[in-house]
Amino acid sequence: MLDNLSERLQGVFKKLRGQGRVSEAVLKESLREIRMALLEADVNIAVVKELLSKVREQALGQEVLQSLSPGQQVIKIVRDELLTLLGGEGAAKLDFASKPPTVVMMVGLQGSGKTTSTVKLGKLLKKQGRYPYLIPADIYRPAAIEQLVRLAETAGLKAYEHDGSRTPLEIARDGVVAARKSGFDTVLIDTAGRLHIDDTLMAELDGLKAEFGPQEILFVADSMTGQDAVRSAGEFHKALGLTGAVLTKLDGDSRGGAALSIRHVTGVPIKFVGTGERPDDFETFHPDRLVSRILGMGDVISLIEKAEETIDEKEAVKLEQKLRKNTFDLEDFRDQLKMVRKMGPLSSVVGMLPGMGAVKEADLDTGALVRVIAIVDSMTPKERQYPQILNGKRKKRVARGSGQSVQEINRLLKQFAQIKKMMKTLQTQKKRGGGRRGGGKLPFFRK
């Protein structure tokens, strides 16, 4: 997500940090490079002009030029302006009706990911304690109704099932009645899309809006379509009055200009982002966190939230006790790696760590987790508990069972011994009230 932009901006800032004093000439060159980086990321040109105008105005002030750390001041200015561009601190929340059900219309062009986003949003709302009900109102796209019903069932959600023989307005009307009778507090209507904007589509959507007065009209945009998504969002907003946007496929978009443009063009906030294909790869959009990641500052808060969702509290207490008693073994280590896998792609997890934003997928040995788990699974329970008993004969057996070499097993055992030693040292320092700064190496996963 925004990898190229992040890499380019961090390069500019690295040069600025190296300057004892920043002259107007240096600032001019830096701003030119920032401009090129934003345009290459497919950010809307009007957005780029306005952003750089504000940055230039502040960066050329005497306070910055005469500062002892002008590079840091310029970085702060860019950060603040990017944050303003994306909507400021904090996430924009859904507007819920005082009297349920809350009605949310999901709109957008065909192929933008409306149906999958409807299901993902439903699952996210369910996690937050709400009771969502999904209504498939796209009667034009083949199998659209069946797709939503099937995905909803897989995600543990309820959907309004019908044969598609009525109009979208009739279907939505009956679906809302069914939701109200069954006590659902949120209704998500998956509307039809087209390959392009036309009067028929807009009239249909406008009819749904007039009928239900939805609390939210969310425009679903495929971030990989860049400025096409921004232009479409503008047209939908003029016709319907959007309340927010959902950006899909941010995990696969190396440019990501839509994320930095869509709010400026429409004036409505980005409320949710899709970050992968799994039902759980959908999250509330936090502008400040995205800006931190773009500037290479990491996103520790999101990492902690992912960890809290994945890690079982009882297991965490059990693990802490094992660490205190120094009985942490290979089986525990394998279980921790499985939890890391549940948190999503390794590159995504690593990218949330401060200073690790520049680490690319190619820099990571993404198959290492699978190989290590296979090796440990091929051991007996006693071998996992007491790896020191693994002699040559046992290692050959484990190698055959896991499909790995004896050298790989030796490497794992050596690194596990280092991890145990480090954990013991940290526990000792914790008891003494001290601390130690560790290195930035990722021994199992760096190529």
C-alpha cells in the first residue's frame, strides 16, 4: 500500500535530515521531489498543487529556515498537511439511526468490490456488537444475489434471500421490513453497479435514497483504478450526496493516489479500507495511522489491535508463566508463529513496525513461517519440549517428515536457542527494573 510513495518521501526526508541548515534552494528541490513522488503515486494534480502550496508557504518561513533542525520541521509540516488532506486525527464513524434499523447503501461502479465489501462491513459491525442484515439488491449482474447470500453465510451473517424477480426498490423495501421484524439494528443494501455512470443507474439509486432516507451512503472504490475512482466518486457525490467512502484492494495498490485524493475531491471522509481477500481484511480507516506508515513511522497501534484480536488472553497468560519459569519450548514457539500467520501477510505485519516500512515483500522470506511450523510439527512432543535430544538420527527423521534439510533444522535450533537466551536476559532485566534496546533483525524472515 503506497509503497512507492513512502519510499520516495523517505528518501527526500533523509536528505533533509542531513542538512545542518536548509536553504531556499534545498527546500525548492525537496518540494519538487515531493511533487514528483505524489504525481507518480497517481494523486490528483489539483490535490498535489494545493498540498505543496501549503507546505511551501510554511516551510519557507523564517522560523523553519533558522531552526537548528529544519529537516524535522519540514517533515512535520508535510505530515500535518497529509493528515489534513485525509481528514485529520481519528477515524470517521458511521452515523447510526436513533431508532433502528440504520440503513446503509453501498454504491459504486461494477467491479469495485461492493458485494464483498458489504459482507466485510457486516462482519466488522458484528464484531463491534451490532446485528447487521444484508440485502442483495443487484438484480442485473449474474449470480450477484447468490454471491452475497453465500458470502454472508460463510461470514456468519444473515441475508435476505429472494429470486431476483422484483425491482430493487421492492426487494429493498421487503428486506428492510424483514430486518425490522427480526430485530436487526443495521441494514446493508448492496446496490447494482454499471461499468460506467448512466442516468438509469442514478435514477434507481436516487429512488432507494428517497424511500429509505439512509443514514449512510458509502461509495465503494477500487483503489487500483486510481483517478478513475476519484472521478466516479465525484459524480456519485453530486447525484446522491455521499456520506463516506470505502477503498478496496489497498494491499495490492503500490501507488494508492486514490487514498490521498478521494476525500479532497468529494469532501466526504474515507471510513473503511479493504486490505486483503479474507473477510477479516477490512478495517476502520485512521488517517493518522496511514500517514505514519507513508512517512516510515510505523503503525504500532494497528499492530497491537491485530495482536489483541488474534491472541487468546488465557494463552497469553500461560505463555507469560512459561517465560517466567524459562520453560518456553518449540511447541510454544510454533503456536506463536501460527498466531502471527493469523494476523495477515508477513509484509503487512512487518510494515507496521517503526523503521520497517521500507522492507519489501522481496526482502522477506514469506515461506519461513510455513517451513518452521512443518519442522516443529514433524518432531515428537518430547523433542519439542527438549530439543537438545535431537541427535543426527532424529534430525534426519524430522527432515524427511518436514521436507526440509538437516541444515535447516540446525539453523532453527540455533536461532531458537538464541531466542530463549534473549528471553531469559529480558526476564532478568525486567526483574531488576532495567531495559535493553534490541536490534532490528528479523532472523527467521529476512532473506
